[in-house]
Amino acid sequence: MLDTKPLILIVDDTLTNIDLLSDVLREDYRLGIAMNGVKALEFIKKNLPDLILLDIMMPEMDGFEVCRRLKADHATRDIPVIFITAMSDKNHVARGFELGGVDYVTKPFHALEVKARVKTHLLLKNQLAMSARIFESSLDGIIVSDSDTIIQMVNPAVSLITGYSPAELIGQKTNFLKSNRHDNKFYQKMWKSINKTGRWSGEIWNRRKNGEIYPQWLAINTFRDLWGRVTNYVGVFHDVTVIKRQEDELKYQARHDALTSLPNRVFFQDRLQDSLTYARRHDELLAVLFLDLDNFKHINDSMGPTTGDSMLQEISQRLLSSIGKRGIVARLGGDEFAILLEDMKNEETAVKTAGLIHETMSHPFHFKDHDFFLTASIGITFFPNDGDDAETLLKNGDMAMFRAKESGGNSYRFFTSAMNKEVARRLNLEANLRRAIEQEELRVYYQPKVDLQTGKIVSMEALVRWQSENNIISPSVFIPLAEKTGLIIPLGKWVLHTAAAQTRKWRDKGHDLRVAVNLSPRQFQEENLLEMIHEILEETGLPPQGLELEITEGVVMANEENAIDLMTRMAEIGLFLAMDDFGTGYSSLYYLKQFPINTLKIDKSFVDNIPSDDENVAITSAIISMGKSLGLEVVAEGVETVEQLIFLKDLGCDEMQGYYFSPPLPSADFSRILRENKSLSIID
Ligand code: C2E
Ligand code: MG
Ligand code: MG
């Protein structure tokens, strides 16, 4: 059995003393004996005693020297030494304490006293050793500083956590370790608590030697001496990086789908809520696309869930790469996905996105040597039209998706039937318009503009016509569509070319005519618009003075500076410019003055019902006099009656355009009225 009794070394040159002490201690301790100082040191080298009883007066090497040597050696300095003094010589006692002895016993020995002193010091030593072991082995970092926060002691855990060796830390102030994560206020608050209550604990970010900052949980305690003066601060801390990471991980898991890593329903709903708040404030259009795979259940059942899982992962990848930054893709569960589109210009974007999704799904999925085809049904809902909150939008999206399913799947449906019809109509129209442009189904009609002084035709507006199958579709329907889809660019170019070529022919026949062609906002933004016009004039041989461009205020407002610049360059080459539909937009005199325009066209809506409609009379009169004062030609649009005509002429309007004289005509008919010299009979 292991002898666990403490080992006590008795050092004395007198046998009687040794015997006496041995008798007292034998029962409770193991004993080592040395008859002189040198022997004692030899013994200690071999067996480290727990306590030494050391005689002072010995030949060769006295007890003081032995003690001095023991205290100088790191390995032995913590062994408590109790001196044995023959007399109670106060000088010896004092010197013994000075050298690091913990106590003394006097000869002749008093057995109980010796026992008590030995026991007390062994217990003390044990306690100290235990504290030291705790300090050394603690997994928490422990930093002991003095009252000026200068580091006195650190345990190994501190080095493990911070990366600094004890030598690098001891002597530094504790704020040596601080990160710049906290402001002064934070530290002020901490010290306020330490000074007031003696302690502080909380989470704090510090910096490691490698520069990395990390969160730690820190408890600081103040230690005071018997007189109440602060002697030390002790900080005990542990690194909570891992815990924090786990917390983050848990948070992430709660908001993401484990299979695909996409945001889950909770996340999606939160995000949608935020977006709705923003959209409400900024008057934005949002869309939620609710997507459900059509035949997934079947594949999952027949191929097994592993293939099903891989397929869902692949689908989420495809959705992500096709939608990219355009929207947020989430997996709501099972084979249901949702997509949020924010800040859309118009509903078209949602249609396009649905198209992209169907496109990305149309490629086969390859698993286990099989090609699978998957399709999706998509329900589309809009904020604000179809719902004001996340829940309603999702519910309505679900319903719309269900309708897409009912109609056979692999398609999309809107929540409102009006929207479904509208989009179907638009898409149909777009396809047809594309074809019409390709197959040259479009025509340009010309509507004469007549001088109200002479009654003669001075120019004409080129108006595009689309004869589709057996009905004529109004440009007010398809021009906005062409504008949205970009078809306006080839269409506009074609109209311009046709009108210029035709006008050149009429001019060749001696008619001094100018043709007015409408320019839409998108055309106006085309970088090479001016080049294109140049080319057309060159190709057709029409001089710039033979061409007038009609633009609306909206065109100019979109990008005022560029617009003024472009218009100035147009005017410089001799083109005429007209402000179309004047009065319907932001029209202000201020704007008009800045633009190099020649003509003002009063919108038909103001010409309607004059002279009986007082308001229109007032507006029309104002526009005419304003136009005149700016030196502009004023043209009245949509003149249908003789009353309107007389009234306009009286106000000093320069030209009229309208059914009263002629509707827009095909070029052949226009040629005929030119030949016939048709003119307006002016009634004075
Ligand atoms: P707008 O430039 O203001 O053209 C005048 C419109 O008023 C034409 O309609 C014309 O047919 C109509 N109109 C003329 N006189 C009368 C009348 O006495 N009574 C009534 N009720 N209507 C009259 P349209 O041809 O349907 O064109 C509508 C709009 O479509 C045009 O308005 C113009 O903004 C646009 N548009 C037409 N052709 C083109 C084109 O080739 N390119 C571009 N960018 N836009 C065009
Ligand atoms: Mg016009
Ligand atoms: Mg107009």
C-alpha cells in the first residue's frame, strides 16, 4: 500500500533531539533523519520532504545556510522550514524568519506544541499547493493585477487563450489586451461597477496576440488587505467564441432550410414583412412568386427520398442562378419554393421571372443514369394589389399557384383574373406585334395639318397603323406595349424611314411639305438616335427642314439635361421640334422657355367641347397666348367641328389638325387630296 503520510525531515546533530522528535512524530508521519546540513541537502535532493525541522547550531553548515540554499532553489523553496532553537534566542528566531522559516520550536521540546506546529504548517502548505494547482490547471484564464491594474500573475490558460506568454504579460497593464470593439463608455461603466461593488462580470471583446478579436466572459473581483486598501484585481475569464459560433449556427439553422441552405419559411416571412414596410413607405411594387413542383411527388416515391433530396438541391441551385440578385429565393417546405421580387418597375418583371424559372426547369435533371423532367406551377401575387401583409400575399400566391396546377401545370397564374387576362392579352399582342413588324403588316397614315390663315395643307403627322387580321389596332394600345418591350426601337425606325421616304416623294412632286413623326421616351434615350436620323435623311434625301419630331413632356422630364442637349443638336441641324399633347403633363412656361422647340400642339382633350366648355376655353386661350408670346407655332389637335375651328382661329391659333378637315389617311389617299389641292374653307 502506498504510504501517503507526509514526509518530515529532521535535521539535528544531537541524537537525543532526534530521538525525542521522532518519538513525537513517528505515529503520524514518515520521517527522514539528517545529522548535519550537508547530509540534509543530499537527502532533500533524493526525497522532497513535506516539511523540515531544522536545527540551527550545527557544525560545518548551520541551519541558516541550509535554509538559505533551500529558499534559493525553485524546487525546494516552498518546503516549510521550522527551526529548532536550543534557547529562545530572539536573535536566532528573527534571523530564521528573515531567511524564510515559517516557525520555530524550542528545546526542551513540548510534544504537543511540536505536533501542533508541524500540523498547522503542513495544512497551510497543503492549502497553498491546492490553490496553486487550481490556478495552474484552471481552464479559465486568471489574471492577477495590482491596484494599478499592472499584471502580476497569469495562469497557463491565459496564454492558451490570448497567445501571449506570461513574460509578455507580466508588467503590462490589463488594458494591453483590449480590442477596439467597445467605446470608452463601456469601460467607464465597468470600472464604476468595480469601484462601487468590488466586482464586474459580463461579455467583453479582447484581442489575441495574432490580432484576432474574440468574445470572452469575464468576472473581475477586487481584493483588499486587512485595512481595506485595494491590493489586487483578479480577472477570471473564458473564451466564448465557440459558444457564440454555436449560437449563430443555431440562429442560422432556425432560419434556413437544412437540405438546400435556402432561407426557410420563417426567414422568408420576416424578410417579406421588412420589404413590405419599406415598399409601403416608398410606394414600391413587390411580387411574391409561389412555386410548387408539378410531378415531384411521383419521382420522390419511385426513386426514393435520396434522389428526391438531390433533386431539390439541384432545383434550388437552378433557382438561385437564374434569379440571382433579382430576388430572394426560399424553400417553404417539401417541394414548395417562394421568390420575393422587390422594387419592380412593372408587373412584367414578375412574368419574366416566371419565364426564367420555367426555362431553367426545362433542362433535364440527371440522376442515377436517368433523365428526369420536372415542371413547376407558379402563382404570382403583387403588393399592393393582392394583399397588404406577408400572410395574405403568400396565401393568395398559393391560390394562384393552385390555379396554375389546375390548368395542367408548367405555367403561371396571377392571383386576380383581371391580371391573368391582361397579361395573356399583352403577351399575345407582343407576339403578334413582333410578327407584324417582321412581316411588314404596319402602315403609316398621314393626317394633314392646315394653316388657319391660308387654309392650305402645310404639313402632316405620320401615325402608325396596325392592320391585324381583320381589325385595326390603335397605336395608343400597341405603342405603350412596344415601348415596354423595346420593340419601339425597330418600329420607330421603320416609321421614320417610311415617312421620310414618302415625304421626299411628295416634295419631289412640288408639294412643300414637312412630316411630323412621333418619338417615344425610349427612342429618345437611344444613344445613336441622332445618327439614325442622319442616316435616314441621307438615304431618303429628305432635307432636315422637311422633318419635324414630336415629343411629349414626359420624354424631356425623364432626363432634362440630356434632353435639352439632344434637342439643341437637333435644332442645330435644322430639324423642327414640336411639343406634343401640351397641357397634359407638367407643362410650365419655365420648361418651355428652355427647350429649343418650334411648335406647341394643344392636346385634343383641351380642344374638346370648346367653345361651350368654359374651362377648356380658358386653358386653350392661355396656351395659345403663351405660345405666341414665346414665338412658337401653335397647333390645335383633334379639331372636329366648325365651332372649334372658328374659335381657335379667332384666338390666333396657327394650324389645326383633326377630323374636321381629314382623318389620318393612307399615303395613296393623302396623295389624292394633295393632287386635288384640298384646302380648308376659312370662314371669317
Ligand atoms: P398623338 O401624337 O397625339 O396623335 C394624335 C392622335 O389624335 C392620333 O391618334 C390621331 O389619329 C388622333 N386624332 C387626330 N385628329 C382627331 C380628331 O379630330 N378626333 C379624334 N378623336 N382623334 C383625332 P392615333 O393615331 O391613334 O395615335 C395615338 C398616339 O399614338 C399618338 O398621339 C402618338 O402619341 C402615338 N403614335 C402614333 N403613331 C406613332 C409612331 O409612329 N411613333 C410613336 N412613337 N408614337 C406614335
Ligand atoms: Mg403626335
Ligand atoms: Mg398629340
